Amino acid sequence: MQQINCSILLSVYHREKPEYLRQCLDSVFSQTFRASEIILVGDGPLTEALDTMIDCYRNNYPELQFVPLKENRGLGLALNEGLRHCHNDLVMRMDTDDICYPNRLELQYNYMAEHPDCDVLGGWTDEFCATPSETISIRRLPEHHADIVRFGKRRNPMNHPTVMFRREAVMRVGGYHDIYLFEDYDLWVRLIMDGARFHNLQQPLIHFRTSTDFFGRRGGWRYTKSEINLLRSFHQFKYISTIEMTTNMLMRCVVRLLPNKLRQKIYIFLLRR
């Protein structure tokens, strides 16, 4: 197995199920390429079962570095702490309840090596509820930079758990900001406005775990307020016009305040291509 200079960055918190974390880490350590380091941030105190599992993987895989935080800070701030421990410029993101395709790291590393102008590389997600082999939807995204920029004016143009990015580019714009459930979307737009280049591979890179809880978090007043503030910041960046901001706010507020089951159907049948 070829070892490459790349860091894999993950963050786990106490509500994660140990079985999900196990499946995630197994997929990371079963890649066709081997990353030189895996940075796992513990976002606040974890459960005994999670601590035991992490210790087991650390004993078997010396490239796994665990970074515990004394208190829960939220995903964006936890990832910023993890970035401080990454020693490679190429960083692959991963969520601890998703499962990588076996050749994901190889595909993305080779593309970034062949395209030094690319700063952020993502791909599609196979979404599942119970079994990874039973895909319920695929989140497909535009391939080329110009199309990604246009798409981003309406919806998040990158699947966060699929991205590989250049650490220097992310740190140059200040890393992740602490924005409730929108830390990635905010980062992509700041990178775009800074001149970073984006690309999406036109194939799934992960099995993305979803559930009714996932769709539940994409609704309610707190989520709606966070999204409105995000759109206002995009307008201040001059990424979107006043008309685009207003239209987005109206359309999104309707979806966010719908009953959860109806919002789930919209996500699966209307917002997946």
C-alpha cells in the first residue's frame, strides 16, 4: 500500500454511535492509499465506549492522532483545532458516521497532484439509512469551477464530508467560522471570493448516512435564523445580489418551517439530481 503525504481530518462528539465510528475508521484504514496521518478531534468529553474504541484504533494504527477538547465547541471550531495538528498541505475531510469508498483517497490525491491549481476537490454522496448498499438518493453536484460558483448562489455546492482541500488556502481565509450547521458553506464562499479553485469528481466518494434526525436538523427557527444570517453575509461579500438573497430567503424559509416528513421528501425527491 502506497503511503502519501495527506492528512485525514475528523471530529467526533459524545452522541456518535460507536458502531458508526467503527465503520468510518475501518473505511479510512482500508483505503488503497494510506494517509501519513489521521487527526481525530474529540469535541468535548466522549462516552466510555467511544474512548475505548478510539484507544483500540490508536494502538493498532500509530498514524491516528487523537486531539481531545475539554468542552464541546461545535464542528467548525473543532475542525480548526484539528487543522492546527495537520502537518500536510492536503487535507481530506470525513464525518465519523459516513463510510469511504475504498479508492476515495487515491482518486482525490491523484487529481490534486495532477491539478495544482485546484484548491478544493469534492464528489458525490450515496445517501443511505440502514445499509450502505441500499442507496436512497445521490447528491450530485456540478463538476467545473464556474458551474460550482453559479450553483453555490442557490445551494451548497460541495458535499463537505467528501472534500479534499489545500490547508494553506483554508488557513489563508481564516479557517472555519462558528456558524450553526453552515460552517462549510460559509467557508466555500469565502474561498471562492478569495480566488480559490473548485472541482467535483463526477462519482460518489462516500456512503452518507442519513435519517429522520438529519432532516429534522435542517428545519426549525434556529436553523432558519442561521441560514438567513449566512445569506446576508453572502450579500455583504457581493457573492449574491439583493434579488438572489431575497429569493433564497423566501424559498428556504418555507422549506425549513415545513413538517419534518414533508421536508424529507423534498430533500430526497426534489433537491437530489
